[in-house]
Amino acid sequence: MSNIKAVKFGGSSLCDAQAIERAAKIVLSDETRRYITVSAPGKRFPGDEKITDLLYSCFRATYDEFMFLLEKIKARFDATIRDLGLRMSLDDDFSELIYGRRNYFGRDYFVSRGEFFCAKIVADYLGFDFIDASRCVCFDERGAFLPTETAAKTSRELSCSENAVIPGFYGSMPGGTIKTFARGGSDITGAIVAAAVGADVYENWTDVSGFMSADPKTVHEPKKIDVITYDELRRLSFMGANVLHEDAVLPLRQACIPVIIKNTLSPDEKGTRVVYKRTEVGADVCGIAGRGGFAILQVGKDRIGSGTEERKRILEILGRRGVGVSGIYSGIDCVAFAVEREGFSERADYIRNEISQYAEPRYVTLIPKCALISVVGAAPCKVLTKIFTAVSETGAKILCIDAGAGEEGVTIGVAEEKIQDVIRALYKRLIGETE
Ligand code: ASP
């Protein structure tokens, strides 16, 4: 046992000096909490702005607006530094931002400064080393993330430090240009750090007491999930459950590092444990999540279900047009593709034409507005009857179903306007009734 905890704090856990003090208390209460990844400061109250959002707006702004927004950002960091009683200053860094904006800084460099400044402050307050993520996290010249190089560089950099704070969200391309992950990507950095230092556990501190079994905006007071597997978490995150970035799971699953999602405001609560394999016998279903923004494209042709070549070509057509495919559902004479509507809708007719020309199908139909909903848990197959019953109670139709080809649960497609009703009905039947 290496006895190392890698810890990541989200933006709301570091939104101001008081929040940083709270986070620092958590870190210092356990000397095995040695490697800390931080997000940029988040919202301090409802309606407030996240530093990263401000940085994006600032980068796009005209010169006058730029100066106004940058002052606003600087004032927040300055207040945090002052309230924490630190002697450091970010004046030079901000002067460089003003100069660099006009001359050479790219957008990703600019927006990554939220994490960079926050990590400098937290490191100073804790008395830990500051290690810049640009020395650890690698992207290729086209901006694709390089996991193997990153793992090697991160462990090399961190092996020189007993205790360190690392900014999340970004890394660098060859030549040093800064590149960010997708939004919410500090979770990925935290996971990379956990794997690189061989941590026994990766603690992800947020402002909620773990992973909820459904979105509290849809279901009233959903039950908290105590234990979830990496695969299930990845599926729920992909479907919009917004606690841990779905790609953060990959390095952790590979290194079998358990994750604990905890609440900074309530550190004694148990949180949610993410594990490789479920060992304890629990409820059949642990979570439900869904999101709209999909369309379903159905292609009917004799024997197309077994025609791998045709399917491959259709996927090529969709890929060439930049359309994301989230599921493929195959019958004997029909194949359906659930596609992300963004990037597809405006080219739908064109793509349907292209498919018709190539495959000469009997039909290519489009269901334009769908939602996908996933039900995950220990034994989703046992609950199929309940799923069908719950959906039919809402009057919705199941447009497609993937009954767990992998380990991660059952996914159904329904008309987009039915998403809330179906999630509520599923929750009631599958989780609410088992409480
Ligand atoms: N600050 C970045 C964002 O707001 C990354 C993160 O917080 O994980 O998306």
C-alpha cells in the first residue's frame, strides 16, 4: 500500500477564501492527501459567474470589455489572496495576459488561467509545491490527448514532490502551446494524477454529497447512490449526470483506483464510492439519467441487419459529416442509428440522400427529436418488465432499446418531450418502490 490519496476539488469548493480554507482543512487533516488537483473558482452564490466562463467571455470581448472583465476576474483573485492573508501577488501574471492577448496567447491558454491562478493560491496557502499541468499533460500537434506520454511525464514530475498542487483542465502540445480538455475537464487531470502517483484512492470533492440516483431537478429528493461501478458511472455521466467527467473514469478504471465523491460542505457524509466491480449485493438499479438532443435515423433494407459492409458505409457517411453516433440498434431488415442532433439536423436531408444513393434502401426515416435514457445497476436485465411498464404508464413509446450489451445497463429512446415523465416513472418503479 502506497498510502497516498489524490484529491480533486471542484470550482464551487474553491470559489472564495472561505471555501479554500475549508478545502485546506480537509487536506491538512490527513497527511496522506498529498496530490491536489484544482478547478478554477466556481460560483459563490446562485447567479454568480464561474471564473472559466468569465475568461471565455473576456477572450471574445472587444478591448474595452476585455479590460473590464479582466479587472473583474483579477479583483476576485486579489480578494481571495487578501482574505487568505497571503503575501503572493498575481499582478505580473495579469499584466502578461493583457500583453499576450493581443500578441500571442491562444484561447485555450487564456481560459486555462483560472485553474493556473487557483492552483498557485492553493499551493501557497497549503505550503505545497505548485506543479504546472503543462509539464505533465500532453496533447499531440492536432490537439489529441496522449494518455501514455501523459502518464509517464506526470509520474516523473510528481515523483520529485512530496506534496503538490496541480491545476486541472489543461496540458500542452509540442512546442508548449496550451490545450484544454472539454469543459469539466479538471476531473480528468485529477484522475491522471491519481493514476500517475499510484494513489490508493481518488477523492473528488464537490458541492453535493455524492452521486444521486436521478437528477434532483426531475425527481424530488432522489436517493443517493452509495456504490457504483466505473462503467455505470461513465454511462450516467455520458447521459448528463454532472458530477464526474465521463473521461475521468478511464485512467482510474485502468489502474483500478477506487473513487470517492464527497461534499466539501459536509465532509463527514459518506459520499459515493466508485468501484471496479460490485461485490456487495445491492438494489437491482442504482441510477437513472437521460438527455435529449438526439435523432434516430432508421434505414430499412432486406437483410441490412447482417450486412456489415452497408453499416460500415453508413457510419462512414455520418462520420464524414461530423455526426456523433451514440447507439446502433439492429433488426433483420432495419438498422437504426441514434445520432447527436447537433451537427446533424441542418444536414439531415443531405445525409439521407447520400445514404439512399449509396445503399438503395427501402426507406430512410427520421425521428427528429429523441431523448436517450439509461438505467444502470447490478442487474438491469431483471428489471426489463418494470421498465416497459413504467414507460407505458406515461403513454410514451420506446423508440429503440439497448438491453445491456456491455455491463452498464439498459438504454431506451423516447420522444424528447416525454423525457421528464419517463424518468419520473422509471424512478418510481425501479428505485422509489424499493426504498
Ligand atoms: N474550469 C473548467 C470548467 O469550468 C474545468 C473544470 O472546472 O473542470 O469547465
